[in-house]
Amino acid sequence: MAPDSIGAELGLLPGTELLAVNGRALEDFLDWEFLSADERLLLRARLPTGEELEYDIERPEGLPMGVTLEAPRIRRCANHCDFCFVDGNPVGLRAPLYIRDDDYRLSFRYGNFATLTNLKSWDVERIIEYRLSPLYVSVHATDPTIRRWLLRNPEAPEIVPQLRWFTERGIAFHAQVVLVPGVNDGVVLERTLADLYAIGPGVLSVSVVPVALTEFSKLHLLREPTSPECLAALGVVDRMAARALAERGTPWCFGADDLYLQAGEPLPAAEWYGEFEQRENGVGAVRFLQTRIAAAVGRMPTLAGKRIGVVTGKAMGRLMPQVLDGLGAATDGRFEIVTVENTLFGPSVTTAGLLPAAAIEAALRARPDLDLVLLPAEAVNDDLRFIDDVDVHDLADRLPSPVRLSYDFVDVLEGA
Ligand code: SF4
């Protein structure tokens, strides 16, 4: 319980079950956050002793409830996509990594993509009542047959009427298309983008992301797109973006950085991405980093004579020189890219976020010459553990140079 909070004042103990607010049963963190926002509330709770109590709470403005909730039970996915990351996992990882989650609540809170194929009428009502907007939705294809095939879910509702219904009620969406060659590229992609655009401004943006597979994926059923296929998909994206720019003043439709990389095309300028709303999805991530660095130039320390290693995966390894040039110029430091191959998922997995600690350790074990090493912060979970369950502090103890987790370099270097 946080001190100086209502929860502490009431004497709520760890393990207390929050049952209802103003007579409405609490299902999860959403109910709690929305229902407890009122200034006056009647809270029913069950103490760890089993005793049930009711608290009549008048909340002084600004005083938080100070309650930390247990992590919500994740909503399981009803689909069986051939490209699912869960199938692409090797055996022996942490149990949560095998959970297929498809949860509109996490979509609202964290920007996770959901398919909306497992919504109950009660979920739909909550989305509207709590105005859970924007949501991040995996569309893949608007043609119902192709979408059901991609999701391996014959029950998946039609996505266009579903999105239209929500947008008419004030819910907005960011959409993504995971591009599977021979299935939802070409004319299917054209139709998907046109259908989503026709829904109106409630569909805020669409990203097109080439499918990423590992050695353990169902490679007998699907493959990654070739370079000419990525180029062709970029052509479709560009045509749609040109129309959206002319009609709505925003490109609206974006290729993931990986699509440009695999097509061998230069990335658009930072301005193209507007607010970088899909950067967590690898859309504009490189330009976002450059923007962050450019904005922090005046606040950066001098790092003359220092050697700084930057660990990344093979994907960003190819793009990183453009990012590090700006850092070197801003600090006079010598930045060195340490590109690490993924030994757990196989070399085809090139994202930094899935790098195992073992591969990072192997790459840095013989590098005492580095004054500091920046590790990709997205490669650890909330408990600071890498995908192979190694704690970042344990990794640091085994390395000859100091290491720091960093999202965008600026976060660490500003205080260096
Ligand atoms: S929607 Fe597809 S990719 Fe996502 S968790 Fe479900 S099966 Fe996996």
C-alpha cells in the first residue's frame, strides 16, 4: 500500500480482495480504475482474514487510492496463426512466453495488438462505457475468408463491420497488417488498406509489417517475404499514403522499418511518422531514435576518449550507423555497434528485443576495452530478465565492462 494514500489511511492490507465499488462488482484493473475515479465511493472489500467490510470513501482531490493490483488474468487467444510467436519459441523458456494473449484491455493500456475475435458482449459494452480508445488491432486482411485463414479461426467475425460499429461510437484504432507473402500481399493488401481507409478517420493509422519467423516456426506452411515482395508491398503502401496525404493531410499508412530494410529502400524522414504512434511496432523506430538524440544534443556530456559499445540485433545493426553518427557528433565519444546474432531463435530473428543474455555474453566476454556498454532495454521483462531467464545483474557480473539498459541512448548518456 502506498503511504499518503487513501488505501493506507483505510488500513487496507496486502492480500485484501476488492469486491465492488458503488455496488458494481470488480472484474479487473479497468473496473477498479474507472469506478474508483469518483470523488465519493462505496468500496466493498474482503480482508485477508476473510472479513468483509464496506468503506464509505470521500476522496480529497489529488489523493491517490494507492492500491497496487495483482496482474490481471490474461485473456487467451482464440486464434492459431501459423506465424504465431508462441509456435516460434524454442522449448525451455519461461512459461508466460508460451501464452497466446489476445486482450483488448492490454491493447488499451500498453498498445498490444489484439484481434477482437474473442470479445464477449460484456467486453464490447465495457469498451464503449470506459471509452477504451485507441485500441491496437491486428487486421491482416479485411477479406473475411483470408483473415480467417490467416488467424486459423473460422469463427472470426468480419473485421470491417466490427471496426465501423466501434468507430461510430467514438472508439479509434491503430491497425496492423502482418504481411504473409502469397496470402495477404498484392491485391489483397490493396483491398485491405482501401477498406480500412473507407471506415473513416476512426482508423487512425495502419502499419504493414513483414512476417517474422524463427527456426521453430511452421516453415513448411509459410515463409518471410523476399526483397522484391517487400518492395512491391511498399509500392502499395506508398500509393495509399499519397492518397491519404492529399485527402487527410497524413500518410496514415506506414511500412515498418523492416519492410524498408528488406526492400533495400531508404527510410522516410522523421516528419513522415507524425507522432510515431506505431514505433513500438517497429514503425519509424529508427527515425524516432534520431529525433530523440537530436533533441538532446545540448544536454549530452562530453565523452571524448570513451569507447561505448551499443548492443543490438542484426536488423537494427544495419540501421544503427545512421543513429550513432548523431550520438558521436553530439558527445565526441566513439560508439561501436556490437551486432549480436540470436543463438536461441536462430539467425533469422534479428530484433534486439529477443536477444538472449547468453548471446550477449558471448559477444562481450572479450571486450574489456569498452568503457560502457548499452544493452537494449526492450530485451528484458519487468523483472529485468532476458528471454533465456537470465537476470540483467547476473549478466553484468559476468562481463568485463560496465553495462546499462537503454531504450534510446539518451536516457543513459544524459546522466553519464
Ligand atoms: S492472434 Fe495469432 S499471433 Fe497473436 S497470439 Fe493469437 S495465434 Fe498468436
